[in-house]
Amino acid sequence: MKSVLVTGANRGLGLGMIKYLTKNDKADKIFATCRNVSEELKQISHDHKNLHILHLDVKDTSNYEDIANQISKTVGNEGLNLLINNAGVTTKFTKLNLVKAEQLLENLAVNTIAPIMLTKTLHPLLKQASEANSDKPMGAQRALIINMSSILGSIEANDQGGFYPYRCSKAALNAATKSMSIDLKKDKILVACVHPGWVRTDMGGKNAPLDVETSISGLFATIDKLGEEDSGKFLQYDGKVLPW
């Protein structure tokens, strides 16, 4: 890949993605967005000059055009090959009698609205990359959008209830992913949503069975294999197709 953008890159899965991309020389230009830059992310950018840190609170959609302009200045006519909408929030189990409207709104704003609106803003750059690499098949070397979802967004797999804010926001993101895959097919831009597994991060908690490295290496192995027939799918990090 020539270029990749990862949102929510200051910690957890997002930081894991940046580590993987820089360590394995997976992209010529890497963009990491975050609200607050962690010391670890700063150090990586110091060691890897192709990493560009961009300040972004994904809830502030008014800043999206500025982010697009900054990326455009760096990538030139090559556009953006890979957008990973990773930034996310979650709430605790949240039974029906305890759920709050502000929790629902917060999860929807970060987990659903932000990926849709950022994709809309960056669409011209993704289309530019697709056209610049028209000799390549649909996928990461051309133009690809990965929306980081969750098995908790699966309606069919929900056998525990609860998690109203998070479940609803991720189910909505899955629906958006399907629509994006249809709307962007004409531009040869592939779109998929991916469940990273239950990972030991600040969000996933210490009891999660999966470490960040395993999840991320599996994720990028899956990304490398994605083709036109995978657009619009809901996948696990290891490539397994998940129920809607």
C-alpha cells in the first residue's frame, strides 16, 4: 500500500495497527489520528518519518475537511489507499433499566456517525487512489475502507442482551458498511466491517483472551486477501464470515 489512515491511533488496537504498519513497512505514508497523542505514538513518529500524526476528535465533524486537506498535501495525486475507521467508545453491560440517553448518543456519535461522515469526506481521496491504481484488482492496493465493528453488533449472535449503546451503534455501522459497499462499487472501492476479536485493551479489559498483536496480524493478513467478492461482508479478524 502507498497510504493508510487509522483513526483512534493513540492506544489499544489503533496503536497496535500503527506499530504493525511501521514495523513491517506496510505503507509508504501512514496517517494516525487521535485526540491526545500518547508518548508511545510520539516515539514511533520520531523513529518513522513516514508516520504523520493528525489531531482529530472524531465527534467534531467540522474538522474533517482540514484532515482531508492535510492528507491530500502529503499523498498528492496518489490518493488514499486504505481508511481504517477504528476510533470507538463503549459502555459497560448496560441493562435496559440502567441505560441512559447520553450513552446511546455518545456511542452513536463516535461508532456510527463519525465513520460515515469521515468516509464521505475522504471519498474523493479514496476514489483518486482507485483511479491511480486501476490496473490492480479491488482491495488494499487500490482503495479499501475497513470499519472496525464488533460481534456485539450482530443481531443474530445476540444471546445475552444488554450493551444497548454499543450493540446499537455497531449494528448501525454494519448497515452503513453494506450501503457503502453498494454506493462505492462504481468507484472500485472495497468496503468491509471487521470484528477484531475480544482483545486485551483498555476497552476490551484484562480478561479478554486475545492479545493485540495476534488480532492485528490476523487483521492485516485478512486485509491482504480481500477481493471484490468480499465487499460488504462482516468478517472476523481471521477472515471468518460473521452473522449479521
